[in-house]
Amino acid sequence: AERMSRLIASLLEYSRLGEGPRHPPVPVNLDDALERVLRLLSFSVQESGARIHRQSLPQVLGHEEQLLQLLQNLMSNAIKYRKPGEPPTIHISATPQ
């Protein structure tokens, strides 16, 4: 129920993106965010046999729910859209710019 509540809140916030963020960006630890996403996608990762290689990610200014959604979409797409019959290999890293 808690996860569904967060999802609904995220969808509502997403629907308001055209209006601009309602809250100022805050520091978000991307390593922690990635851990949450990996827990949410653990079944898909295990079922697909995905190999995940990751480096330490930075803390960034942003909106946590949007960054979680971004990471979740990228990870689920990497698992879903792969060469048939082969487990995906996913590399996660960041480069400061």
C-alpha cells in the first residue's frame, strides 16, 4: 500500500511537470536511490539473469521521486529490451560534467 501511495504521488507530480517543480531541488544520494530501484526490480533482475556492474554514484541536486523513476525506467528498459535469449549486462556509472 505504501509503494502504491508513492507511485500515485509520483504520477501526480509527473503530471504537473509542465508547471515546473513545486519544490526546490534537494541533495539526493544516487547510490541510495539505485539500491531502492534494485530492490524494486529484484524479481526482474533475477528472472532475466541480468548482470549488473556498478560504480559509486554521486550525490546530486534534484527531486528524489523523479530520479528514482528515471533510474527505474532505465533499468527496466535495459532488462526488457535486450537481445532475445541472452541475459542483459548493465553498466551503471556517472561522469561529472
